[in-house]
Amino acid sequence: MKFEIRPCCFLTNKGVRHQHHATTKQQEKNQKEIEERATTFHNMETEASCGQNNFEMSETLATFLASTPLLEEAWRVCNIANITFPGAYLVERIGSVAYIAFSGRQMTSGSDQKCRNLVALSKEDGGVFAPLYRHSEAEEPMVHHGMLKLFFSMFPSLQIQIADLIGKVKSIVITGQCIGGTTASLSALFLLCHLLSLSVYPPMSVLCITFGSPLVGNEALHRSIRRQRWGENFCHVVSKHDIMPRLLLAEIVNHIPHIQALLQFWHCCMASPHLPVAGLSSQVSNDLKYILFHSVLKDLELLTQADDPSESLFWPFGSYVFCCQEGAICVENVASIMKMMHLMMATGSPNQSIEDHLKYGDYVAKVSRQFLQARNFEEGIPDSSYEAGVALALQSSDLTDKEPVAVMAKECLQMAQHSDKPNLNAANLAIKLSKIVPYRAEIEWYKACCDEADDQMGYYDSFKLTGASRREGRVNINRHRLAQFWNSVIHMLESNKLPHDFDRRGKWVNASHFYKLLVEPLDIADYYRTGMHRERGHYIEHGRERRYEVFDKWWREKSVPEEENKRSKFASLTQDSCFWAKVEEAKEWLDNVRSERDAMKRQQLWHEIDNFEAYARQLIYNKEVSKDVLAKNSSFSRWMEEWKEMKSQVQQITPLFPGFVDGKVVP
């Protein structure tokens, strides 16, 4: 889909208040109610990250949205943007809540055979979304190229507007319909990334609410958002039969002209929301409706039958609220979202798939009213509260009387409960962690023995030089056992089998950090003992295992930084786990500087050695090294002696050859 980039504009706070003066008091009353209940929701959200499952968390979000005017307020400003600001957005501030609404009337033109084209964020964003891809797995987070271009066309003015709001409001709600919803999602991601770099207190809450929005990015983007624990910041409202949020789950390359015509029809309707939808839909040819409806439905069916969401080029993220005449249900499990999209659309018709995109105002109003209505169980009271929740959700989806869809929908909702058990997995991992403690303890004992040995080589050099002995052999086995455990932890986290905040939990951050400081020196020793540096290159760039980079990230981003107090004695473990790899590189520099004939290269080597010496001395001064570093016969101590000797020799040569080091030798 090709986007025509248009200049964006915005409605000032003053302008909005003037235009809607008659409703300002009611809006401010609504905002007060939203803020009060938002505090309660935040507390429930915190509990959910510790103990609730996906289905329960989704129900909590749905209850919050339905019991406050937030959903209605979001739709109100979204509707204003649709009518008044095509290709742009508006900003409205009411009390301590600011709304940013992107118009759904984003203009498209021409035909783009790469309508499902994804582009890596890191190659296009100039660092705007860096927290989403920095230190990410091999697959990069990617987003729809056209939508990203559309977002950046509005980005300069959006930056100014958001900068003006930060510190003045407690919450920002970003919303949009149709393609405006994708721009809203990207804007919310930008704001969340931006807030990471700021020290805003109290922290600002961000919520993105979209209406009938197409998907934005791939599986890696979904995983990155979950790792940042931002899934709960996104709520996507999808009407029962609306084709728009389902389009990018299907192969639509051959239907670009139909989609362009459909978008133009929707834009006309958004500009005149008072006109009856049923009457307007007659302007769309039956052939167009039929072709699009059945093409999308067929591809959705194939996708859901695969039972593997990874088959899809695009992945949903956040919570999805599926709404209809009977109410709404909320899920956030990816497979469940895709199945519900298929099942609900399958009960509709080509006409409904087009018209439903224009009925969000009606659905939003009904969701809020029906929240207060009592519901009865049609087949007796279920045996558990969970079964009761599933039964009520089925009633809200209006699928209970549609066989066999009702059976599949029930299985879909049950899958949302049982497919992921992250907290149970975390509890089992804690048990496994306790079982590997003896392996770690044996390595600690080995280090203590090396540090007290008569040869005064220390931990690193003892393992490097005597790695083939029986004692070192046991240590080597334990090293591999620990690596296997921690690799499995990372794999589970990146497969979304652990809680969203797992890598922020102090127990696991501290355990992984201690493991890294204890064991990585042994990995470095083994790397250089076996000569891998001659085949691949030095350890830090060419031999370091990815798990250590992941644990570096966990430690940097831990929730509560430790207070940095001056140490009174040397650390039990050197605080730079790559210290010995840097020593090995410094040893090579020292050998090369002796033989290097090129004056400029010799100057560069001398500079590198000087920098390393300064770094090492700072670590020693701060007592951030273990005493094995300073052992008489350690690699570092021997290197320091050689370096001192060379500097002494150079000092004697310098009067005779003033440019020996800086490369300006005069013959």
C-alpha cells in the first residue's frame, strides 16, 4: 500500500476548549473518574505481572475500559480527527490527561506491489526506537514500510507537541482509527522509548487505543514490546466483522486496486459520520466486497489451521478487544487473537465486513452501557469461576448459538488460559536454579584454592595453563552445565514462556550477574588456551557467548541500581568479566609494538596500551578486581612488569630519538 505523505497539522489546546466549551465540564468530570480508576488498574496491573495469566490480565483491562469513560473519550477525539483533520492529528488536553488522535483519513494513491513490505527499524528510524532493537535477538523488529514513512512525516511536529506535554500531564492517551491507528501505535512506541531516557517523576502513563487498525510489525517487534513490558500499554478495538484489522494477515498483493477503492469509500464516510452506513455501502460494488471478503477469510482460515502464529508475516501485540452488539471480549494471546479474528469474520458477510469498520462509535457506546447489565448463564452455573468467565465471554462475542463456531471459539478462549504458564515456568526454573548451586559452589571452591596456591598464578592462569588436569576437568564439566542452564533460561524468555518482567526481577538479575563474573573468566581462559583467538580473532569481538551480552543488558537495566559505595577491600570477583580478555589483547599489543616498524601504527599501539593501563589502574584503585589479578605470577602482573620495562627503555631512547613514540622520528 503506497501512502501519499501530506503535511500534518494539529488542533491547539485552546482551540479544542473553545470549540467544545459546552462539554468541557462533563469531560473534566469524566477525566477525574478515569484518573481515580487508573490508580486501581495500575495496582491490578502490578499484581498481574507477578501472578495473573494472560486471560485474567485481559479481563482486568476490559473491565477498566468498560467501567470508565476512557473508551468513549478516545473515540470522541478520534472522530473529531476523522472529520476535521484528514492526514493529520489533533491534541486535546483535559485536566491532567492529554489525548493525541490521528485521523483515519490518511490518503493513499497509486499501487504498491510491496503493500506488505516490512523494513527493519534499526535501518530507518535514526535511533528513535532504539530500545526495541538494541541487544535484541538475531531477527530484527520490523514494521510496515509505508506506515513507518507516514509516522515520520508527522514526527517533527509530534516531537514538539509531546515535549510540551511532558511534565504537565499525568497521562497521555494516543488513539486513531484505520491507518491512523497504526500511526498512533508507532507514536506510542516512540513515546515509551523516549520516556526511558528521561527521569520523569512521577512517571507518566501512556495508553494507546486503536479502532479497526491494521497490524504494524513482525514477530520480533511483538517480542521486543513484551520484553519491555509494554504490551499492557496497547488496546486494539476490533469490531466483529471489520475487514481492515485483518487485511495484513492475508495475501493482498493482487487486490491493491480494490483496497484503494475501499479506503476512499471509508474516508468519505468518516468525513460525514451522520449519514447512514447501510445506505452509503451501496456505493461499493458487490464484486469488490465479495472478492476482498472471501480472499481475506480464506487466508485467515489457512493461517489459523497452521496452529503456529510464526507462519504470519505480521504479528499482533498488546490486548485486543473484540466488540459486537452483545458486548466485548478481551484477549492478548497471539494465537487466540488470530483465531478470534477468523471465527468472528466467518459469521459475517461481505457487506458486514465493510460496514463494521464504520460502526465503532455505536459499539463503544454499547460496551459501556452493557457493562452495567446483568447476564444469565444459559446452561446452568459453571463449575468454576474460570468456566464462568469463558461462558460470559462467549455470550459477549455473540457466538454462543452459532455451531460449530461456538465450539471453536470456546477452545480459543481456553487456549488463552492454558497456552502460556509463564509464572509456573518461572517457579520451575527457580527449583532448577537451586539444583545447579553445587556446580557453582565447586567452581567457587576451585577459585579459592587457586587464589591461595603457592604458585601465585591465580584463578584465570591456573585454569588456562592446567586445564587438562583432573581437577580442572571437573570444573570444565560444571562450566558447561551452568552454560546449558542459562542458555535455556534465555531461550524460554525469548519464547515468551516466562513473565514479562522476568529479566527485571532481582533474584534472576543478581544470579545471572554472579554467574557471569564467576564463569566467564574460565571461558576466556579456555578460548586462549585452545588457540581459538588465532582462528577467529580476539574473544570480545569474535568469541563471546551471547548469553553474557544478555546478562550485561539485564544488569544495566535493573530496576533499582545499587548505591556505589567505596570498597574497603578487593572484590571477591573482578567486576569486569571481560578483564582477562582485555589483558590478552594488551599482551599482543605489547608484542607488536616491539616489532612494529611503521611509526603511525606504533603510535596507535602505544595509545591503546596506555588506555588499558589507565583502565586497569582505575579498577585496582576502586578495588573492583579480585586479588587473583594482582597475584605475583598472574598474566596481568607479568604484563605490567614487561610494560614498565619497555617504558623505561623508551625513556632512555627518547632523548636520542624524540619522535620514537609519536611517529615523528628525524633520521
